Amino acid sequence: MDVSDLLQVGASKQKSIQVEKEIPLDIDIGYLTATDPNPINEDEYKNDREEYLQSIARDNAQLLINHLFSLPITSSPDGPLAKLPAPTTILPRAKPLPKPKPPTKWEKFASAKGIQKQRREKKIWDEEKQEFRDRWGRGGKNKELEEQWLVEVPTNADADHDPVKDARDAKRKRVAKNEAQQLKNIQRAERSNASADLPIPAKEREKRKTELDRDLAQTRVSTASMGKFDKKFEGEPKLRGVKRKFDPNEKSADAEKASALAILSKLDTSSRPSKRARAAEDGDNVLNVRKAIRHEKRTGGPPGRDSKARSGKDSKGRSRKGR
């Protein structure tokens, strides 16, 4: 069977790996990308858009593969491998650059005092064992006191003094202190970042200022001098309020007499009985003439001699309690 015709037909359908472009492609082999700056042929694009786009994509992919095979290739169990060079295209960041961390309290103090950070070695020389030991961790130099079988006890120590326990307690306190300081640094950094990123609204800023002024005023008037001799801050508002007034130690005789009379008048007013009480007292000493005449006509004698009046009954013998 003659298949030469079939091979020729199949070879005619296969395109060459050599592709030529009027304008060379911008190829960044580090990112495996190719950018085609050539203009689009409008006639071919309008006649058959899919065929035209597929042909352009095939040619560009062929050029990219040609550049990839031009790199130095090394053999491996998985096949030939090519080492990609560093990318040359500058891509924009997906996220903004990370902001520098705010300095901790110790870093601020060190920068103010000019203290430079010195890196400590992990290993330290042990004179007793004549070898290098870890500074921290298991079997570290910092656990030397806990491992000693003989420890000197101070003269003023208690009878139940345990140096190993004291060393462990001191270590726990140092660890707890470091953790607390680390937590404070994290909270301080979060507050500073939050205040820097989110602007405070005008109403919230005015509210905070009002609360701060009120708290400051309360602390000022809490002293004996009502804040007169306290240290003033820069920009502190002037406090307004009712000030206590004291009489002078030396004053005239008339002024002293007037003040004494005012005190006596207040005392006299407080000790004087009310109008109702005075009226009740006056009523006991005043004789009601009309009442006495009616009583005399009804009983025929003074109130003290009337046996019926003493018994609580009227002239007809009826009880007065029900009236």
C-alpha cells in the first residue's frame, strides 16, 4: 500500500516551528509570558474571527516554547528540566507594603539612651565542665542553680529556706513578667495602628475632648487647694467654678457685731416654736366667755361641780362620747 500521498497531506497540515513576526514579541521567560504588540488584521478578523485568533495564539505559543528550549537543560528522572531565569517584568503588588512595626517601650528607651542591641551567643563556656553549654533551654546554663547539689544559704534565711524553689519561683516571675510586657506591646501596637488607619470623626473627637476636660477638672478640684497650686499642662483650659470664700482674720467691730447677730438670729429662729404651737399655748390661757355661759346655763353651776360633766354625760344623761 502506497502511503506517500497520505504522508504528504499530513505534512502539509503541520505548521513549521519557525515563526516570524514583524514586531518581536515581549517575552518574559521567567514568568512564561509573551506579549504580542503587532496590530490586528481587520479583514482576517472580520472574515473568520475564531480561525484568526487561534492562528495568532498558536504562533505566539510556538515562539514561547522556542525560547524555553533555548535555555540550558538538565536531565532528571522526571525528564529534561530547564532553569528559568529571574523575571524582568515588574508587576504591581496585590496588597500594600507592610507598615513598619511600632517600636516597643524598651526600643524607645534604648534609642533615647543610645543603647545598641547586641546579639547573644547561644553557647556559653562552662568553666567547671570545661565545655560549651546552651545558654537557655534544657540543660542550659540558666538552670545551673537548680542542678547543684550544694548551695550556700544566706545567714538571714528562714529555717525552711529552699534555694531551688526560690530559683524556680524567680524564673516563673521573670517569664510571667516578659509575657505581660509582650502582651502590652502588642496592645499598644494595635491601638497605634488603629488610630493611624481610622480617622476619628469630629463628633467623637469633641466627645473625647469634653470627657477629658471633665475628668481633668474633677482631679483638679479634688486637692485641698482646689487645683490652685497644681502643675498646669500645656493647653489646659482654665477651670471655672464656685470658689470658696473665707472671711478675713482682721475686720472691724461693726462687721464682727453684724456677723455675731446674724448667727444669734439663726439660733433664735431655730429654737422659737411654730405659729401653731404658740396659738395652742395662747388658747389654753384665754377664757372663752360664751362657752362658759352656755355651760353655766346647761349645768346650773361651774364645770368642776357638775357630777354629770365629771362622769362624761350631758344634762339628759346621754353619753358624750358618741357625739
